[in-house]
Amino acid sequence: MDPRQSWYSRIRARLPLTLAATACCAGLLAPAAPAAVTSEGGIVAPGQPRVSDVVCVTRCVSGHRATPGAAVVVKGQALSYVRSVVFRGPDGSLRVPTTYRAAKVVRAKVPATALSGRPYVVDYEGKSSNPSPNRLEVVPPSEIPKQVFPVRGPHTYGDGWGAGRGHEGTDVLTACGTRLVAVTAGRIQYKAFQSAAGNYIVIDMKGTPDDIAYMHLIKPSMLRVGQAVQAGQTVGYVGQTGDATACHLHFEYWKGDWYGGGHPVDSEPFLRALDRKS
């Protein structure tokens, strides 16, 4: 044998043909499903999937009231191996493929014929999770509200208009990580980071010349500039970025363009009116 032949080549030459072929083609024959890997590098079967909640994120009436075609997030454990989300339908179960998949979150779209119920998930091995503890109501698109309160969690009001330091908005105090939604339909006009505002977005409100701003987001919004949003659609999560001493949303309402010829107005009456309806 040529001494210059590599160690790998000599070992491979001794393998049975079938074993070598199996090693060669394993990647081509492997299923599309992901596999969990242990710290030692071995492949293990995934755990039993568990669902803790199903929350609507687009085309929503509220977090647990969605419309056909809405995007929902399924939260839980051992979800990285999930293949489909199962909704209740008029003639039985409706399985739809996931559009995104991770260990604790999967996404899917509500089928056109879905009925209200408790969705669950099924993984690539056929294992089913528990039904969602919270019921997902599927309602007609006509029930989507025109305007909704932006903070989707327990909250109190902090500094308001003026606040002795030229404060141009209203602070809504709530826990970091609380979901924020679009007050109304519109389009993302700005998305950036600023030393005082932290991570922020500005929404150009549909049907009016006015803008609204959300500041101190925990991380940059998942939305892109120019993207259309609907009332109740998730736009980010409460944080403490920028010049903030506590977790809160700083909300501004501008008559006209935000820093483009418009001017801010006291947004607290507007927010409190929405709060009473939520």
C-alpha cells in the first residue's frame, strides 16, 4: 500500500461496501425532520411536545381571538420537532404545516375553515401534544377592531404630558417582555435605536395624516420599515432600552408626521379611552 495514502483512505478501504455506501448516502436518505443532539454528539429522540398557549399575532381581534388566515404562535416545550399544528374543523381535525419552528415556539396560519377550539401539535414521529389550555376563538374578519390598546398585559400609568421635563408622550408601566400591538391599521414608518428612546418604531396611521410612536422596546421590532400592520398585530415587546429607569412603553401621538412637520399632543386621553374598551 502506498505509504502516502491517508489514514482515512486506508480505514475506508477496509469498510464493507454496504457500510461505506450507507455512510456516503446517509445525508441524502435522512428525513427532513430535525433531530435533537446530546452533548456527547449522539442523536436522541425528541421529548413529548407540550403546548402552554396559542396566541394570535396578525389579523387578530385579541390574543385568543383570531380570524381565518391569521398567524398564531404556539408556545410550549419540545416543539423543535413539530411538523404540524392541528385545528378543529367542520368535518374533523385540520392539520397545517408550521411556518416557523423552534424549541419553545412554532408558528402557523389558521385555516380558512377552522373553528374555535384548542389547537395542539403533532411531531415528525406522530406524537401529539396536549390541547392548548386556552381556547382559540376563530371569528369573522369583521370583528377585528378598528383600534385597540397597545399594551397586552397588566399595566399602570406613569409620567404623562409635560411631566416637568418636556415629556411628549404617555408612559404605560408594565413588565418587560409584555407584548405590544398596533393601535390601528397603518404602516411602519421608522424603526431605529436612539440613545433616549431606545429601540423604537413609528406607525403611520392608515386613513389619517397622524403618526404614533412606541419607545423603549426590549429589542428591535420584528417588523420592517414599510410593512403594513393591522390593529392588534404584534409590533414588539416592552423593555427598558435607552433613557428609561423602569420597564415601560413610552407612547406618543402626533398630529401630522412625526418630526416631519407634525406636533405631539397629549396621548393619555386617547389611551385611556382605548383601555376602557379592552
